[in-house]
Amino acid sequence: MGRTRDGADSIAVSGHKMIGCPVPCGIVLARADQVTGIREPNVAVGADDDTLTGSRDALAPALLWRELRRLGRSGLTAQVRRCVRLAEYAADRLESYGHNPSHYPGSNTVVFDAPSQAVCDRWTLLYDGDRAHLNTMPHVTREHIDALCRDLGQRP
């Protein structure tokens, strides 16, 4: 079996970043021929284990299922669109403050010049070297972005 007509042969979704689950969780969907490399046959009660970590936490999948059912297709679509628009807004605001943002179209992640350690700690910003990133998750608002930009201040 080959790639889909769009070129994808797998997809990963972060349930806590985009869907809004209260605990870290995610979904990885892949073609069956790709899963065989991680499958451990007959691990538990005669069932195969296809999980990446070999762990089966029941809480995270249950919460993810609940959120997906609560949102439904139209709710999830609206939430994703809102997060992507907010990332575009964040990129524009960070640009106006001189923090050199990068934002891929359709993404809810914005990468920008890393601020001080104190600002990263205050805003729980992840950073790698001289670049930080933020994810516009469902709970993030324009007010949050504006307050972050005020804390960042103008670049010299």
C-alpha cells in the first residue's frame, strides 16, 4: 500500500495542544504495514500491543475520546480554525515587536526569537537555543498574545 493521494502515510495529533484535553495525550495513525515494526504479539490477554511506549494509560484515551465526542466534527473544525487564526495574529504581533516570528500556514505553532529566561518561565515558553515557540491552544486568547508581547517588549 502506497501513500495517500496527498502524500501522507501517517498523521499525529496532539490531544492536549489542539483538542484541549487536560492531560498530555495524542494519536498516531499509520498504515498497517508501518505498525508491524512496533507490534508485540500476544502481550496482554492474547492481544497485540501496537502502542509506541508499550503502555496503556486508560485515562488519556478516555479524555481524548470525550473531547472528540463533545466537539464533534464541526466543533473541532471551528476550534482548529480559531487556533490557526490566533497563530497568524501572534506572528503579526511578534513581528511588530521585532521578534522575527516564523509561522507555517495551517499551523498553530509560532517560533520566534527567545526572550529572557524569566519571560520564558513566566509564560512557560519552550525554547531551543535562541528560538522559542508558542502553541495557540484552545484556551489561548488575543489578550494572552498581547500580554506576552508587552512582556517581550521591543527588540533593541
